Amino acid sequence: MSGLLIGCHLSTASGYAAMASDAVSIDATTFAFFTRNPRGGNARELDQKDLAAFLDTLEKHEIGPLVAHAPYTYNLCSAKPETVEFARRAMREDLERLERMPGHLYNFHPGAHVKQGVDEGIRLIREGLNEVLEPGQNTTVLLETMAGKGTEVGRTFEELARIIDGVDHDELLGVCLDTCHVADAGYDIMGDLDGVLDEFDRVIGLDRLRALHLNDSKNPLGSHKDRHEKIGAGTLGLGTFRAVVTNPRLSGLPMVLETPQTGLDGWATEITLLRSLAAEGASS
């Protein structure tokens, strides 16, 4: 087995302990999960016994850090004040809960400005983060790179950098790079991964890159569509993922699959595939 920190998005439906057991069953060494129903709403109370068993499994099998995911319904830069307020309240609650499983990451989509303009969108996202981040918290909050669909904010590295630059406690912020999203946004990771990483380093700083979502894309470079595909079955191709899992600048970062699957077997197959690509690169 390679030292790849790889996993997928798992469900909390049967509880946290069951989710950790699912991770073990597919040889995952990290994974993602929604902090609450992906459509939003109130979060379930954490069961202390379930949480203790969850944390025990993570420690025993050396799994983590994990990449918790905020529901897609959160929009810190909505044109509706009630939507912005819900996102802020729910994010505060999520971060408070994650303090009970410290040392992990919390990923969210920056939001869509809904025709207010990028500048206003960025202002609102900064304002929201300044409200929800607490100095000394144990969870790093990650802005996800976006494909640029509709009025999404975060379609360029520059937009993400502007958000980070306006946050008081920016030491609590990082970035999650989604391979489908950045390619759909126009960054040629297929032809020049190192060039894209150079640009990320220049604009944001590679020290901010804390996790990756590994997804192939159903659409061509620069399409701004955001439709994930299984690894090797889309326009990015196996060569892109071989380059990702063998790139020394990405070594040690949690890599989470969000590809379309119908069950754990599909995730297990892709995890095995990515480990084999990493092993091939190490031996060549």
C-alpha cells in the first residue's frame, strides 16, 4: 500500500461509528461527510457513545484528517438576508460540533452572488467568515475552488485570495482544490498540472492548499459546467490523476473522491486504482 491519504464521501445515515467502519472496509485513510442533511435544516444531536466509537476507530486505523463538508444550500453571499443568516448560524453550529472531533477540516462552497456582482459576493463572504470563525478553534475552514457555473464566487484563484485577504483570522482558512471544478473553470491541470500549482502558489500560496477533491469531469476544459465523472472516464483522464497522486507538492494532503457511485464497492475500486497509480509513479 502506498502512503496516499485517500478516501471518499461517506454517509452519516447509520451514525458516525458505522461511517468510520465503512471507511475501514474500503481501505480509506481519510473521508468526507456532510455536517447535516445536504439540503440544510437542523443537525441531529451527536450521540456521545456513537461519537466515542467513531473517534476510537479513526485512531485505531490511523484515519484522518477528515474533510467535513457543509451542505450545498449554504450561501454566505445570497441576495436574501434570511439565507445569509441561516448560512452563518449553521456554519457556527457546524464548527462548534467539529470541536468535539478536533484536528479536521471543514470545506464549503463560497456561494453565489445572484447578480449582486462578484465584489459584493466577496464582501458578504468575508463578513460571514469574520462572524463565524473563532480564534483558537481546532478546525481549519476550506474554501472550495468552483467551476464558475452561474454566479458562483471562487471560480478563480484571485477570487479566493480576495476572500482570504479580507478575513481577520486568516490563519484559520485554507483551500480545497477540486479537480473537476478547476478544469471546468479553465485551469489546464490535464496539460500542465505544475503550471497550475505554480499559479496557485503565486496567487494564494501553496501553504493554503489543505485538501483535494478528486473528480473526473464530463465536460471539456473551461466549460463552467461542474458535472463529475468517475476517475478515468471523463475529459481529465487517468494521466491527470496519475500526475496528481505522484506530485510531491500534493503529497500528504487528504484526497477525497466525489465521483458518481452506487455503493461502497465503486469507491473501493477507485481507491485501489489511485493507490496503484501512486505506486507506479513511486517505482518509475
